Amino acid sequence: MAIGSLGIGSGLDLSALVRQLVTAERQPAENRLLRREANLQAQLSAFGTVKSGLSGLSSALDALKTLQVGRTVSSSDSTRLTATVSQSADLGSYSIQVNALARAQSLASEFRFDSADAEVGTGTLTLQVGDGSSVDIVIDEDNNSLRGVRDAINQSGAGVQASIVNDGTGARLVLTSSSTGASNTISVTVSDEDGDDADLAGLSRLASNNLEQVVAAADAEVIINGLTVTSASNTLDNAVEGLTLNLRGTTQEGVPLTVTVGENRASVRNAVNAFIEAYNGVVDQVRELTKYDPETQRGAVLVGDGTLRSIRSRLSEGLLQAGGLEGSELTNLVNLGIRSDRNGKLSLDSSALDAAMNRDMEGVVALLNDVSGGLKERVEGFSQTGGLLDNRSEGLRTRIRDIDRQREVLELRMEKFEARLVRQFSAMDAMVGQLQNTSRYLDQQLGALNAMLNQSRTRNR
């Protein structure tokens, strides 16, 4: 009998009673599984949080492990000269006087055209900049105008920028070399279809002999520590090893600029502070996940967990590692002003770090390289793929999957329990129905007997 048909014989709501009994049987076991699953999920999330914190610490340790004695560069007047520096630059100052900037040559057509749309003639222009490759540009009916010539030159890749300037007397074609330097002059030869390649008619009006120089090509000239240096470019990247000088303006004679190359101490401070912040973040995470509240007598999700105790212990041990340059006084992080409090959190004494960098910058960097390398190995033992945290997390996921299987078993048991109740209540329901039918039959028989007795009494009177 289906659960929906229960109670037909007895008239009782047996279906609701079966559902209540099944719920009462299921609820305790289901609640236990929910509590266990919630606890396992909380632990899994906690390990994920710790792994994320260790990943951030690993990145900070990478920066320390690869730290070098970097360089900084400054200019006494960045409006006239800026500079960039590489690791190979020597420490010190450079006196630099900028006598001249490199310039690109500009030529303008001597012939004035009525407008940008005026015809210039047809033929072939050949452009060459310095000793570079020459480029042929065909001028035909499609581009036979001053505007068309300008566009054709700009699209040719000849290393020349063309423009049209109206100087009040007419439109002139202006050609400017894309490269600075005295050797990067512009040459324009013409094959004019009118047969004369040098006159002031047709396309030959744009040949070099008919162009006026408006800006002469020139090299840059600087005096570096008393030595004169020339350059075709305003960017000097090989005059001083490790330095790139960007010329922006000339200086007054006898009033040189000063370019200073120093040690990049800010990069060391930033890397150390980033490490301390990441380290303290992990310490805070571990403490938060393992704390115990005596007032509520409740512990955090990973209270007493051996893995987190091991992380805390191994990181603390790594801080005590010695390293640095042989013979250097700087052998541990305490020498650099890195301190640890009673909770295991780090702080930096900036004045102690500055003093150490003043005394032995190479030793500071070498010590940070060594200690961070050892610490990173410890961190990776926990956080890397297949490491201890991954193994713990996989164990938790396995237990969560086992809870899913237990739910399936519980569901099967509840189905059997419900089926048994249905059978029992069906039998009871049928029995009650039979008893009710028997009761009604007896009631009918007794009623008929009583009627016969009443009739008999009536006749006897």
C-alpha cells in the first residue's frame, strides 16, 4: 500500500504519522553529518587562507632573494637633462655641460604654390636620408597635387615627414628628417615627365636644388667630466657605462649640470617592509585560526592543529638562519634591525637598517639573499603543489566525500524504514478496518434482534 493511501481503513491520518516518524529518525543523524561537514569545510577554508598567506610571503621572499645593490640616478636640472641607470653604472657624480642639441634637417620648397590642391607635375621623386636606402615615390594623375605629394611621402617610409605650410606668400612643402644628426641630411632627386629635372617647372620644383634649408642638421655636443662627446641623437646611451642621458636643453657655458649615481636604498627598505608585512600576515592568520577563548571555552577552527604549529615553528627557525658575505659583520636579520616580539611578529628598526646599509651595502643585500632563500624553501614545503597543506586539504576533501556517501546510506536506510512503517501501518489499518466492519455488522444484528424482541412483547400484551 502506498503511503498516500494509508488511513483508508481506519480513517486516521497515518501518512502524516509515517512522515513524522521518518523525520524524527532522520534528523539526529542528518544533523550530525551537517555539523561534521560544516567543521570540515571550515577547516578546508582555513587551510586555503593559510596557503594564500604563504603564497604572498613566498612572493615577498622572491623579491629579497633576487635583490641586488641597485642604482638610483638624479639630475640637478631635469628640464635640461634626465638620465636612467642600469646595474653596471659606477657610483659617483658626473659634470655635464650641454652645448648643443641634435637637430633634424628641415627643407622647404622655394616655389610657392597657390594652394595645397595645386598641381605639381608628374614623375618620380627619389628620397634618401643620409646614407640610408633611397625610396622612389611615383607622382601620377591620382596624386598630382601638393597635398597628394605630402601624403605619398608620409606613406612611403622614406624616413621623412612632409607637411604643408602657408607662410603668407603661398603654400610650401616642408620636409623634415625623422632622424637627428649632422649626417642625416635629406636628398631629393626628381625624374620629371616634362624632361627637365632641375628647373622651376613641374615636379622638379621639389628637387633638392630647389629646396631651401630652414633647419640645419646638427649633432648634439656635451662635455662630460671635461671630455667633449658628440652624438647624432639627443639620447646618449653609450657615453657613460650604465647611464643613458636624455638631452632636453642646453646649459649656460661654464655652468654644468650634475648627474649623481647612488645606491638604491629605497628598494631594499621596500623589499624588507613587504617581507615583514607578509610574514606578520601569516603569523596573524595562524594565531587567529588556532586561538582558544577561555571565556566561551571555545577554540578556533584549527585550535591545536599540528600543521599550523609546525608552520609557525619552522618560520621562526628560518629567521635565525645566518648568512651574508664572508668576513662581514652582518650575519643575521637582527643586525639589520629586524626584531621579533613575544607573539612572533616582526618589526623594523629603520635607523638600524640605514646604519647597516651605510656600513656595508653589499653585506646587507647578501644577507637578505641568503636568509630569504632558506625561508622560501621552508615556505614551499608547506605551500607548493603537493606540499603539506595540499595533502591536508585533500584529506579533508576525502572526508567530505565520505559524508556524501554516508548521506546516501542514510537515505537508503530511511527509505527502508519508511517502507517498514508503511507495511506495519497498512496491516494495522486493514485490521482496524475489519474490526470496524465487524462492529457495524454486530450493531446491525443486535439492532434486528432488539426489534424482534420488541415485536414479541407487543403481541403478548
